Amino acid sequence: MLLAIDVGNTNIVFALCAGDEICQRWRISTDRNRTADEYAVWLNQLMSLEGVERATIDAAIIATVVPPTLFNLQHLCRKYFSVEPLVVGAEGVDLGLRIDLPNPSEAGADRIVNAVAAHAAFVGDLIVVDFGTATTFDVVGADGSYRGGAIAPGINLSMDALYNAAARLPRIAVEPPADGRVVGRGTVSAMQSGVFWGYVGLIEGLCARIISEVGRPMTVIATGGLATLFNRHTAAIDMVDGDLTIRGLIRIHSINKRP
């Protein structure tokens, strides 16, 4: 069984995978100071609740956008699961994808993993939109090349900035105004409109500009916690896959698996 570890700026997802199937997934807040022993205690309790034995894990893969977490996660895999983890972006790791950038090392591990999964699952030119701490738009060519993209502040970052910088504005949830209107009739509805419909405009505008720049039809794939919510309010998104990153990790491990 494969232990796939996806480290984001806000959360870390641990997933247990058998072949192409994602059997279990658990989430913990990202803390660059958390030790391997702390991970092990937390993970062992969750595995015990699900009846999973540590001995069933015979492989691991890690993708991280927070470099200080890597050492302790590698130590976790070696000490408690007796496996040497594959690290996305490490020398010699075959991604099954060509990174068509002037400086390939600048591409974030999460964006590359998403691109790998999207190219394996869909045909043609793609835009992958990931709603995370940042909202990323990544372009994947039909030939399996990663061509870059755009990075915008995540919607929660935008809302936190608005709340912290403006003394009289309250903290609000990520949702459209109850009446669905753009013109808010009060402070809360005006904030909901500006943040939510503004983000819909960001999605639609960037996708349209990318498609125009590429000059060919493209399929837009969305992932991340808010993908389903925004998919209900815009026609710019063609498909939602909440497990895209984990599927990418499974595929990269499969490509690099040795007899």
C-alpha cells in the first residue's frame, strides 16, 4: 500500500492508496516544526481506527511546497514505515511530464503533480485550476508538457486581508449573497458580492485569456476545497476532481516504481 503525502501551505493530506484506489485520506494543519514522532502518533491512531496495519505500507511519496517539512516527513517514512519515500522534484525522479519553462525548478511540486494527473486523465490542452492557499492556473499541453500559468491569492487570503485591514468590516463565509445579486444592499451582502463574484470574474477572465493566448480549445479542470462551490456558479469550469493531487502522486510513484 502506498502512503501519499501532499504538503500544502495550509494543510497536509496523508492518503493510503492501493493501486489506483484511494482507500483513506486524513488532513492535518501544516506545521514546519512538527516532528516525525508527532506525525507517527497522530497517524497511527487514525490508522488503528480504520483497522490499517503499519506493515501494509510498503511505499511512500511526498510532494511539498513547504521545504522545512520534508526532513521530518522523510524521517517518518524511514523510521515508522521502513520505506524510502520518493520525493517529487528530487533528482532522478521521472515525472512523466516535460516541464517547458526557462527554469524548471521554479515550478511548484503541487502544480506539477496536478498537471501529471490531469494529463493522464484528460485529452487535449488543459487548464488546471487549484483552489488552495493560492489559486493557481496551470497550462498543460496535449503533448504532455507543463507550460506555466498564473498564481493569484486564494479567496480565504483575500477575505482575511479585507477583515484585518478594514476596521469596520466583519469576517464572512465564502458564499454568494443569499439573493444571488451583485449589488449588495448591506455591508455583508456587498462583501459577499465583491469577494465571491469577484473571484468568479477572476476564474472566467483568466481562463478566457489563457485560451485566447494559446489559440486552441482547452478543457478546464478544477480541484481544491472550493472547486465544487465555484463550479456551481460559472460555466468556465468543465470538470471537478477533488482528488487530482493524490492521483498525480499515485501516477508518479507508478512511473518510478522499480522491480
